[in-house]
Amino acid sequence: MEAKRIWCVRAGASGEADFLFLKRNQVAMSFEDMGGDVASLPAARDAFKEAFARAAPAARASSIPISAGQLYRFVHEMRIGDNVIYPRKSDRTVRWGEVVAPYVFDTDDLNEFGHRRGVRWIGKLSRDSFSQGALYELGSALTFFEVKSFAEEFREKFADPDNVAEVRTSPAQDETEDGVLRDIEETTRDFISKRIKTDLKGSALEPFVASLFRAMGYNARATRAVRDDGIDVIAHRDELGIEPPILKIQVKSHDANICADHVKAFYAMVQERDVGIFITTGDYTASAASFARSKGNLKLIDGSGFVELIQKYYDRLDMVSRETIRLRRVLVPDAQSA
């Protein structure tokens, strides 16, 4: 039995079409230069190239085959029953679905993402569930492409019944400078997140967080050696630690969402003139986030925000912390100045 093809679709450079994907159950592509419905174009790549060239005369010649090829495949090669992967940046999950409708041109709710197909979402997994190679493949610069090299891994993870079959191959895909940069950034975030969850479990995470706050300019220390009352790290600006506000920090290495009860229990230990900071390697429930918004001296930092802080202050971390998460600076193209 021939395996279903697996397609990866992005929701725009910054996730602009996310609500179409998850609320409207549609995967969508922009390509506004095409000017409208392309269903009437001949089912041939050359026809799509010619249409792109006419609609966007200022476009670079090298970009036309790439853009035209993606839209052609979305319209004519993607089939009902094929599987779809949506790498969602906002919560670092990989969504898995099935194509359930043919191509349509629909501008309801979001004009620029008019090229659409209906999908049925089946499940989601954290990016940390996949090998680095699989994540590299999802880091392609293209908006829409067929997943090939690690198709088996995605099938197995999402319990696809065809997980032993082979996937068709397709022509090699080009990458642009923007895509290379996006790939590097995403790979770095994945690497940091995995290191936190594998090498900094339990009490090892607390001195690392203290190191991070010292890198941010605070005097900070982990408290486990002297007490264990739910405050894992204390940080302050002055040398003596007597000038408010004192930062009281709780740290959780946790894949599941932190609920409101846990946040409320922590906040009960935070005095009015102090600031409570709850850090988790996972995420928070909506009720927990709502509770935090009602408190002016309470800050929640989720896994994504934690990784961003590490990236921002990495050069100021102590040597022990940098040895735990080993990164190095590299020179990359500045696509904006090209």
C-alpha cells in the first residue's frame, strides 16, 4: 500500500494565519501577487510560472519557479487524505492533520491568505518529541513542501497506520537566506529547550536560573541549600538584599501546563512589596495566566520565554552554565541588507 504523502505548511512568517489553521480548520497560503483564484490555470508548472511572471514583473527570476512550484503543488499535487504538518511557533508544537477538502480561493477573515484547503486536525506533539534531524527538515525555508527524509518518524509519533510504507520523492527544494536564518534560529531554540529538559532536571535547574538572573544584573542565589519552602531562587539589585523589590522565584521543570492552583500557592508566599516570578519549562493554563494578569507583582515565564532569556543573556552566564548549554556565535547573512 502506498503511503500517504505528508505536507508541511506554515502559517506565515510570524504565524499571521494561525487562526485560519486552528479555528477555521484551513491550511492557507498567501501569494497575493497571483491576484486571485488559480483553479482555472492549466495543471502544469509552466502555466503557474507564467502567471507569476505576469503578476509580479519585478520579482527576481530565480524566485518565480520556487513560488510557482509551491502553489502548483498545493493546488494539484496535494490530495484529500494526505497528511499535513503545521509547525506552530507560538507554543512550539507540531500539529498533525489530514486534508479533507479540495483547493478553494477564499478571502474571508484574511485576504492575503486566500489559497486554502480544508483540514481535520488529529493531534499535536511538542517539538521536543522529535529528533534533531526531523526538526531540521521542518526548518525548510519554503512555505509549503513535502516531508520526505523523516516522514517515517512523524508517522510513528502520530500513530499513522501506514508507518512502514515509503513516501514518494520530489525534486530538491531551494532555500533562501531568510530561510537559512529562520532555520538557525529555530534549531538553536530547540537545542536550548532540550538541554534544559534533559540536563537541568530537578534541583540542577535552580542554580542555572540564579546564574541567569546574575547575568541580567541581579544579585541572585539558589535557596535549596538553606531551605525548601517553594522559593527556589532569590534575586535583588542591592548587594545586601534589603532594598525592595526582592524577586522570589519558583522554578518548575514541567512538560504539562501549570494550573492556577500551583500559581496561587506560590503567590501566597510573595509579600506585597516583593515580586513573584514563576518559571516553567512548559506552559500555563488559561486560568493561571488570568490570575497572574490580575496581580501587579506576579510574572509568569513559560518555556518559550525562558529560552529567549537564555539566548539574550547567554554571553553573561557563568562558565558552568555555558558548559551546560554550549553555544557559539556564528556569522550569518544579513538578509535585510541584501
